[in-house]
Amino acid sequence: MTIASRPTIPAERYAERLRQISGRLLLHRVDAALIGVGPDLDYLTGYRAMPLERLTMLAIGAGRPPVLVVPRLEEPAARAGLRTPLDIATWMETDDPHALVVSLLGRDAGGGRVAVSDRLWSFHLLRLQAVLPSATWSSVTAVLRELRMVKDHDEIELLRLAGAAADRVVDQIASGRLVGRSEADVATEVRQRLQAEGHELPEFAIVASGPNSASPHHEASDRVIQAGEPIVLDIGGALGGYGSDTTRTLWVTGGDERNGPTKEFRHLFGVLLAAQQAATRAVRPGVAAEAIDRTARNIIDGEGYGENFFHRTGHGIGLEGHEEPYLIAGNDEPLAEGMAFSVEPGIYLPGRYGARIEDIIVCGADGPIILNNEPRELRVVAG
Amino acid sequence: MTIASRPTIPAERYAERLRQISGRLLLHRVDAALIGVGPDLDYLTGYRAMPLERLTMLAIGAGRPPVLVVPRLEEPAARAGLRTPLDIATWMETDDPHALVVSLLGRDAGGGRVAVSDRLWSFHLLRLQAVLPSATWSSVTAVLRELRMVKDHDEIELLRLAGAAADRVVDQIASGRLVGRSEADVATEVRQRLQAEGHELPEFAIVASGPNSASPHHEASDRVIQAGEPIVLDIGGALGGYGSDTTRTLWVTGGDERNGPTKEFRHLFGVLLAAQQAATRAVRPGVAAEAIDRTARNIIDGEGYGENFFHRTGHGIGLEGHEEPYLIAGNDEPLAEGMAFSVEPGIYLPGRYGARIEDIIVCGADGPIILNNEPRELRVVAG
């Protein structure tokens, strides 16, 4: 798949987003937004750069045109990377870039309210705070979240492509040899296949076999996969900037039917599948994010596995692998058409085994639009 | 190359580093160090995790044993990833992890001095500042830099392996077809070859052809490489956690000698090579970091290219691709045996072309130990 064949966010969308954030600064009574390298900068300008010790920052003073501050040596890269025209201010290696940023904000920033992007390194925030010691600091997510949470048509298309690519990789891995290989070896294959299916770096690949399947964020290890155990495969990355993230649970028999799933595991998995499906079906505009979590949790609790489901039901996804809205108790955010998030309950019996099922769901006008469509049933394979 | 064949940092080294940082907190009159996911945490504990919105943090209150705070769902991953025994405190999804961290620091942190890791997300720092509104905040690099800057034998071995692997990839790319391919296509090949040579994610691959070679941090584009132009190839990543970073400049002729380098480019390149070599030779214990920069800059200035060399001469390298010491005017840090850094002057004629040469150098007892050993001369290839 070449980059040219992908949908891209139209250039005019970035100008529109920049106009919207300026209005929102007023609404949120924020005097300035300071946006470092990362998904917020990508969302507003299309510019993607590596986060480093040299400051790159979009400075937006309320009522002023935004200015992108970049190191002089990255000026041509920034001009090539921006998807919308912007004023650029450069700094030389021995200049103070944090003072430069503050100088672009106007007088109001001095004792005012300054919002910064969540992923900005503390290295930079501490320097900005030293230049503006009387300012009050907050997260720019309060200003940007309502924009970023609701995906437009092109963003949903990219999420759909990313999801379909990840689905193909799940099927390729589940159809291949697994028993006798190390988790790390399978994880390497997952990463290579995600790239072959059009994903960019960085990809993640949880390959959690046997007792490791009870560790939700297991790091693929040298453990050799055995016949007669489950594998939780949780994989994803980004395609055209937009994330994929899907989980399927397999059971490998090594070709011997006597190595099939235990009765207990089949029961546990049945409960999990019912919970995941009920939570997915509950998705529609106006339903609170926490209600989706509660739907899955009630079913799992009711079967006595409540303590074995010790994470939230899901997280938003878009330019970040994890973003708002989070499907978690206490989050009364009403779902809205265009929000995209994972629905991924899990049940884990520590030291023994576990299972998880995860799809990316877009909240449609009438209910869930499901972006991962590999069969969710426990997939019993020879491996 | 399998992971098993690599040197690793011995487990006892982590316990030693943790002891050292505790002593240094006292020395720097810091009441607490808060270390998020990233190179500082890796350095102190060996634990590598993805930086995410869920807080993972090593909390070290002065005079107290360090505690690793992790989300409950990552507890097994943290126990598997730690290279040294540590107390672990877990938090459940709806707990306040920032309050938990602060509760572990003891009374002194309240109005005291708290140092945080540079890469900690502002998302987390702002929440910590809200829990400790009277504390004074600083960078933990002031406490850790002297430890991290000076590499031990095992770290140098890993840097050496990473450098040799990157050298092989440079040679493979320079020996292959280039003319008629896009920069992005060549960059993909670079990444695949870096992985094949044992590098982990993420790798970087600057492939800057023709006029793009005048952009030091050029992002590989769809531009098709032409006969009769230079290519700046700046590649690297990490191997066993330790960085590689090397730059060579090629000139592709397409097999026709009439497409060889211009006289001007050969002159410019000769000046650059002399500067890079003089700077390298100047490396020895006790010499100031800025003196290495000045050595390269004086030669380039003297030939009238001063304005065309608009970045520092180098950066430290280790668990981070860029770290202290920086070879830049104003940094009077004396080099010490075991410090590792790049020496990478460049000369750029905007809109036309440019060149850069980069090696990773370790400061040895008697002078430079050079970790990149591909020929530095302008490599004229058919491509």
C-alpha cells in the first residue's frame, strides 16, 4: 500500500481547526495555548516531528495569529511538513527558545492562564514556567478535547483502514505456526506484518501466552508457546497517523484435540464475549461513557469474575493510541456521533491464564459502527 | 542477531545506580525525585514501558527506599521488566496515582524541592504540581547527568555494537541502487536493514537528496533521487537500548562520470571533512565540550561557510539519541573518559545542496575512540 492511495485530511481542514481553537481559547478563558510536538500539533497543523530537546512549539496567544517556533535547522523540514500556511519563527542553537515563545504571546500571558499540550516534555514545561512565573498552567486538552474526540469522515476512513489492516494481521498470525516459537519471535512477525499492511512506526504487539495471558500489558518475552494454552494477541499501530488496536484470544492445540480449551476457560471466555458484545451494543449517542464500562462490568461481576477484570473497558483512539473519551467509572461524558474508542473487557486469573477481546468502535447516529471484524469467538487453532 | 548474544547491563549495576542517586539527592539538596517512563527509569531500574496516560513513576524521597508506582494492570509486566528488586505500589483505574506518588515521599516534599525526569509528560507534571502546590520543581537531570554522561564498559560495548551495525547499513545502502528511487523508499530500506542488523524500534532514517540535502533534519519524501546530486544519509536507532547515529554523504552519478561532484561541492566537502576530523582529534579528557564545537566551527568559518553551519557540532548519546553533553558554544563541561557523543558538523547551501559527516565518539583516556568507521570521504557511487 503506498501513501498516495490513502485518504488524507484535506489541507483546508487544518485552517478550520486553527480557527476553531482560537475561538475556544476565548470560551475557556485561556490566554495562550502552547502546543509541543505530538498529536495536538499534528491535529492542528499536520506537522509531525520527533519530540526532542530542541523546542518546536505552536504558540497561540488569544486574539493573535498562531506562530510555529522551530529550530533554525528544522525550518525547511517544518515548511515541508506543515499542511497549512503558518508564520514561522526560528531560533538559533544558542538562543533561548522558551523566552522566544513567551515573547510571541503578548502581554496577557504574563499573569494569565496558559494551556500546554499533554505530551510536552517536563523539560520544556519547567523552562516555560521559569519564564512566566506568575502564569497559571493547565492542560490544553480541556480546549481541544471536544474537537479531537469527534472524528470527521476522513478520520473515520483512516481508522477503518487501520482497523482492517490490523484484522488481516490477526488472521495471518492465527493461521500460522505458533507452538514452539517464542512470544518475542511472534511479536516481531506481527510488527513486520503491520508494516507490510501499511502501518507506520511504532507498532505494538502483545503476544501473551499461557500464564502470561493473565498480564494485560505483557511484554512479549522469550517464553516458548506450548500446545494446550491460550494466547492473547493485542496489536496495533498507526496508519496515515490514525490508530489501530485490536485483541483476539486464541487457543493453540498443537494439532492434538486433547489439548483443547479447559471447560473453565470456555466458560470464562463465554462470559467475556457476552460482556464485550453487550457493551458494544450499548454504544449510541447520549449514552455516558461510564455506562459502556458498567454494561461490561455488570456481566463479568455477575459471573463472579469482578476482581479479575481490573482495568477500564476502553479508551478513545485517533491520532493517539489512547485518548479521550475513556470508558471508565466516573466519566459521565455523553457519547456523540463520530467518537471512536476501544471496547475491550478482559478476565485474568493471575498465574494461570486470561483472555481479552477488543474492537475499535465508532459511535454512529443509530448505534455502534464496528471497525474490527475478525471473529470474536475463542479461536482454537493447531498453531 | 539474537538478544542473547548481546552484552547486557549486569543486574547489580542497577542497585548501585539506585544507591548513587539517593546520595546525590542529598548533595543536590533535592527532597524527592520523580522519574517517569523513559531513559532515566531505564537507567535506574532496567524497566522499559511505553509512556502513556496511566502513570508509571519511580518515587524516591530523600532518605527513603525508592518505590515504583505502576497501574495494577501493568504490575506483572513491571515485575518482569525490572532488573533490580524494588518495592511496587499499584493503583486501580479509578484511584488518583499522582496523590499516591506524593503520599510515598514523606513530609519533606510538601514545601520542598522536587526533581522530575525531563521526558515526563506535562499531563503528569501538572497533576503532580496540583497535589504539591508549594513545592519547587526542577529537572532530575541535574542529579543524574554526571552518572548518565559517563558510560561504563558494558554501555560502551552496546554503543560499539550499535555503531558497527549502523555502519554496515550505510555500506549496504551506498552499495545498492539509489537513482530513480524515492527518498521514502530508501528510508524504508534503511529501517528494515537497521532492524535486520539488530536494532530495535524506533529507527530514524534521513535520506536527503539534491536540494533536500541542505535541510539538516529533512523528512524523507517522495522526491525521486537523480543522477548527479548528493545524498545525506543520517541513520540510527537503538540496539540493546543504546543509540547509533551516523551520517555519510554520497554523490550518485548514475554510472556516468560526467555526473560527478561539482568542484564547489568537492571543496565544500573537503572543508567539512577537515573540520570533522580536527574536532574528533581534539577530543580528550579535560577539554571543554564547547572547544570541540569551536574547533570545527573555526575551520568552517575560516573558509567562509560560517553561516552555512547553523547547528551545534554534536550531542551526547546513550539511552537517549540526544543527551548530555552537548557540544555547543557556552557549554564549558570538561569532557571525561567514558563520555559518548556525536561529532557532526555540516555545511548547507539553502536551495542547492549540503553535506554532513557524523561519527559517534567515546572520550578515551588518551583521545577519541571512534565508533563509526565507514570511510568518511565523499563516496561517489553509480547508485
